[in-house]
Amino acid sequence: MLPFAPDCVIGTFVQRQKRFSVELRLDGASVWVHSNNSGSMLGLTRPGAPVLASPAANPARKLKYTQECVWLAESAVPGPPLSSSNPPGPVPGGPGFWVGVNTSVPNRMLEAAFLAGRLAFAEGYAGLTREAKRGQSRLDGLFSGPVLPPLWVECKNVTMVEDDAACFPDAASERGRKHLRELMDIVAHGERAAMFYLVQRPDGHCFAPADFIDPAYAELFYEAVARGVEIYPYRAVVSPRGVDLGGLLPVRLY
């Protein structure tokens, strides 16, 4: 659904610097690539791990590649071996899976899945406005239609799994808490509001807020659910070919 460019490269992780720069070893040389992930990427910054990076659309950009996904060896993941639902592609080092870390993917997936008719919660809506403004805020998507109430959606990328649950956030997130408050206000004004979590790894069996990292976010999450904010955690299927939309995960409400 969201294919990667054919000229992506696979290097190995060396270090992360200032959150938005990652050093890779590529063909024996040190190469710095851009990362748009402002989270901690907890458990994914392992020296020597394969990293897939896509070429920058602007050839004049200082960092010529963008980090797309990280290979996580099964030896680093507790529990039984996974199925082959996440094809490894041409990666050495034994069994494992790709984890998508590009935080622009959920927004693009929301649009692509809607246009493909693969979002059941958005059935009946005629259009999607991205980066829709509401008051002094912007939300990632606004679905509209002639007879349905407006549906506001905020997208988040999920890369962490703990106790079989895909969890968000992986670092304390005031911005994430602000979005939950905004969505609750939307519901209070009679419109629909939803969180679209894209889980870019295959080993989570449900979704839950990361109360062990950001308890305030978890508290607001449960309050938002109680107030009618809709929660849609979708699994992504990540491979060196690109990212596709998988199934909907159950939400753990405790």
C-alpha cells in the first residue's frame, strides 16, 4: 500500500545523535541519515542492527537518506518465535522482523487506506482533509460527508511492545496528552473523534497505553475512551518492499 523506493539501502546501526540523526555503516563507510522519530525508539537502537533507509526526495538535502525501519532479531524479543507474517527480506543474522520507525507513515497510511476502502470506521465519508485546523490546533485528519458528523483523527506510530501489548508512547509525550484532550473536546461538541495507532511490528497481540512510561497519558487515554473517543490500533505489515495495512488489534482497557 505504501511501497518503498526501489533504491533503498540497508546499513547497520551505529548510533543515534540528537534524536533526528542516525549513523549507519553502509558498504564499509559511515553515513548519517535523517530520522523523523522524536520518541525514544526503546529497544531498537542496537549497534549492528540492520536499518533500511530510503533516498531523500530532495537530492540537495544534507542527509541523503531517511530511516524507514529497523531489523529486530528474535533473540532480542522475549517469548516464542513469530510466524512469517513479516517477511524478513535480504537480511543476514537469523530470524527476526522489521519495525517501522518513520513517523510520517501513519498519516500517509490513513489516507491510502481510506482511498482503498479499507477503513471500516470511515465508511460513508466522502473525503479526507489532512492537517485539518480546529481553533488553534491541527489534527492529522478530518473525514467529511454530506450526512455524517465530522470525524477528526489523530495518528500515532507505535514501535514498542511490552508483555504482548503494543504500547504508546515510548517516551513521555505532552503533545500526545494535548491531542487526547483535544479529541475529548471534539466529542463533547457532538462530533466524532478517533485515535489511529499504526503498530509497525508484528509481535503485539493487543494495544494499551504505556502507563509505565507516561502514566498521565494512560490516565487521559482511559478517560478519552470513557468519554467516547474511538480507538483504532491497526497492525502494519512491514517489509523491505514497503508498509501495508494489517488487521485491527483489540484494546486492553486495564
